[in-house]
Amino acid sequence: MAFLGGPQPHGSTIIPCTMTATALALGSALSWGTADFMGGVKTRALSVTTVAVTSQLVGAGILAVLIALVSPAGPSGRTLLFGVLAGTANTIGLVAFYGGLAIGRMSIVAPIAGLGVVVPVTVGLASGERPGVAQGVGMLVAIVGVALATWQRDTDPTGNLGRSALLAVIAALGIGGNLALLARGIHHANADAVLWAVLCSRLSAAFILSIHLLASTPRALPRAGDARGLILLGATDLLANLLYGLAVRNSLLSLAAVLASLHPAVTVMLARMMLSERMRRAQQLGVALAIGGACLLAAG
């Protein structure tokens, strides 16, 4: 039986951004931002690789159970291929992002990586998508807002500027490529394809990260006391991917991807509320711009 709705004919007109698609994309941003916040908290006790691979495996496990319960139609080769490519791109992006933070300036690496949304926007526009004027302005405002929301003070003034900036660009391409590739495997397909594409994405990412974890010395394996937090993290990250997949299935990639990419603003606000972290004026402006951009996209 279908997971949600039936297949979309290849010749059908795609609605630019329905209220349902907008809600799904914003829900994805909320879930991703929450997952990023929880992941950041967990990496204070565990290595980044340990947290990442565990959350990916948890998400894949939950999704496998869901697929067994709903008995979705079998996936196409296109869905499987783009799911694997999306997971690989996302893994490369995350590894490059954390590598850039390790050797360079956060104030340079984070904003550049946050501009990864430009990749799916470019792919969407190149494929013939034409957002309205208000939506175009909203996209630009939201992208600038995301970059500002991720801006922070330098953590290493002596960092290697060239290498860290290059890694940040790779991170942006990988993270943005994940959004574009995942959409390619889902767009115009039956909604069941969302489940299969996200499952392939989780499994490919978990495989790559597991190899990296096993090769690490020492191996910081999770403890029993970390199980609940890691399961919640994996489930929240999975929810974000499913909501994004459903959003791009019947809307413009360029619009859905921008809305889903507002998650850094969510993470910053959660850190302010839950950890009492101070928000710099640039971050406050970024959050405001991100919200304003989202409103323009929704109204357009």
C-alpha cells in the first residue's frame, strides 16, 4: 500500500509551493534544527563520528521497521541510486565541515557551509523552475539569514584560512548536493519512494561513517547511558528527512530546499533557550531574516 498518496504522472503540473508543502518543509527545518542541537550536545561527550554513525543506524533501523509495517511498493532503480548518492554526498559534506572547523575559523567555515542550499536552488532553476518575484526575494533573504545565523566568533585565529575555506566549500557542495540528489530520487515518484530513498541515504552514510569509526584510534564507542539520547537524535533526523522528501515531491525544489535549510536558525534559538547561549547581533539579524524569508516564500 502507498505510504502517502499515489504516483504523480510525469506530465503533470507541479504546484510551486502549496501550504502542505510549505508546512512539510518548515517541519523538516524544525526537526533538522532540533537534531543538530541534540547532536551538538551529544558530541560534548562522544566523538562526532560516533554520534553521526549511531544516529544514521538508528534512523535506518526505524525506517526498516516502518517499511515492513506499511509494505510500500518496491523502489525504482532511480530512487535507490539517488538515495545512495545523497547519503554519500551528505557524509562527505559533514566530514569536510567538521574537518574545516578543526583547523580553521568557525566564522568562515560555518557561514560558507550554510550556503549549501545554493546547490539545490541552482539545480531547481536550471531545470526550469520559475519562482514568483516575492518567492525569489524570500529565497535570497532566507539564504542570507542562514549565513548570518551560523556566523560565530573565531575559535582559532591562527587557523589555515585557505584549507579551511576549501573544506567549507566542499561541505556546502556535499550538504547541498544531498538535498538536490534526494529530491531527484523522489520527484514525480510514488510517495513510497520517499521511504526507500531516505533508507538508502541512511545506509550509505552509516556504511561510510562506520568504516571511518573503525579506523579511528581510539574508538569512542557509545555507552549504555547514551542510548536514549542517540535514539531520539536518530529518530528526529529521520523525521526531518522524511518531511523534506514529502515536501519536494510535489513542490519546487528551489523553494522546498530553502525552507528546509532554515534549520541553523532553529539550532541557534534552541541553544539560546535551552543552554542560555548568547546570540550575537549578526545571529539575531540572521534569525530574523530567515523567518522573514520563510514568510515571503509561504505568502508567495
